[in-house]
Amino acid sequence: MKLKAVALCTIAALALTACGGSGDDAPGADDTSYQVGIATIVSHPALDAVADGFKEAMAEAGYVDGENLTVDLQNAQGDQSTLTNIANTFASSDYDGFLAIATPTAQALANVISDKPIVFGAVTDPVAAGLMEEWDAPDANITGVSDMNPMDAQLDLIKEVLPEATTVGIVYSSGEVNSEVQVAEAEKAAESRGLQIVTSTVTNSSEVQQAAESLDVDAFLIPTDNTVVSAAEAVVQVAEQKQVPVFASDESTMERDATAGLSVNYTQQGKDAAAVLLKMLEGTPASDIAVETQKEFDLFVNEAAAAGQGIELPQAVIDRATKKF
């Protein structure tokens, strides 16, 4: 009987060790769990990459969707009234925090949620969007990661590919302050480069093709405008008809037959946003977390698209590309 008791004790001790030994050091092993609401204005590859990067980084930190993390992902499908409803639903929820993807989404959530952490990704200029007064010192419950695109470098790229170019066309949404900021930056940078920015505005994606057709320009530049990016194929189609190249500001548009462009890494945007939200959930106030910006940008080229749009990319541009489609 004594031997049997010792054996049972030994087995029990081994079982406890097997269940709890190495797990104590694993991320999330303190039984903490979170519920997070994610809202996006529309689905397109760049914004989808933010959500994917966010969930990937949360898992790396030990918070796995369906286990100790509950994620409620809502898509407004480009409709402002739907976005408002999503924001109001989130405001009345008991979620621990929120990820707002793109500028209109961040504005909608910030308007109705003041008592929970909000982190944003794919927001161009949070000050111009009215989300805060200073990039370095957010003054409410919201901070995050900016996808501000380097318009001066984009125009330098256009001049390198098309030295004789004098006009660049930008189709953008009149309802997206992020796009207004980028157009203003492009106009500021254009004059010293011998370029003129010619614009046409839209209110929804169905208007993009007609807006592009209205522009008689040497090249198109698609900013990180959610409405236009979701309909990038329409701009490409017009560009092929006009035999002028399309330059883009995100990788997904390059993959969909833009000629070349500089882009932020949107998967990394999501990962950085996850790190910021975890800080806030752990007690760091938004005012102590400056808005993050990306310092280096990837150059993407699409030689087949360039040929279809009537140009040949310089070898120097091809050689330094981060990725070729």
C-alpha cells in the first residue's frame, strides 16, 4: 500500500509539472484575455493587411483569436452610415479596446468612444483628421500608426521614369481628409520639380473610372485613398487606353497593375498597432505614446504593367526595387 501511494504521488507530481511547467513563461500565461473590436471603412488588400498584421502580432504576444483573444471585425463596405452604426455598436459594447483602420474609421470611433483605448492604423495625418492636436502628444484616448506617404519621393520617382512629364493626375475622394492632405503635399512638392498636379474628385468607387477619363495628364498617381484604391483597376484601364503610366502608394495597387511606386508596409502597420494597443491595455495612457510613422518605404515595380501603359522602366529603377511584380 505504501509503495502504491508513493507511485500515485509521483504520477500526480509529474502530471502537474507537465501541465504547468513550461507554460508559466509563455506570453499570455497569466490568464489575461482581451476582447477587441476592429473596424475598417472598406475591404481592399492594403487595409486587410493591417488587420492581418494586427492579429499576427497579437498571437506572437500570446493572445490568440478564439482562445484568449476575441476579435470582432466589422467592415463598413465604404458606407458612412454603416460605419457610424459600427462605431455606435462598439461604443455600447464591453470590449477592452479597438483598432480603427483608415482615417474615416478612426474619426467615427473617436466621435463616440472616449473611455476605452483606440489605436489606429493606415491614418495619414491624425492632426488634420481632428484626432489630436499634436503627433507627439495625443490628448485623448487614441493614438496609433500613420501611413503618411512621401509625396516628394513619389514625384521624384515619376520624374526619373518620365523626365519629360509635366502633369500628374490624382483622382481622390472628397470625403477622405487623408487624401486631401496627400494632394496638398503633392502640390507643394510639384512646383520645384516642374510638375503640375491635376485632380478630379469622387464620392464613391463607381465614379473613379469617369474621373480618371476626365484627366489629360502624363501620368496618374494613386494616393492612399481608400475609395480609389478599392477601384484601382478602373484607373489602370483608363491609363492603358491613354498609354500613360500609373504610379501607386501601396503594394496592393502595384500588384493590380500599377507601373511603380513607393509604399508603406501595411502588414507592419498592423503589427505596430497591436504593440501600441497592448501598451494601452496594460495601462499606458495614449498621451505617452507618440504617433508612429514609417521611415523607410518599399519600391515596387511592375514591368509588364509598364509595357501595357506604353513605357519602359529605367534599369536603375528596376535594380533597386524591393519587389517586382
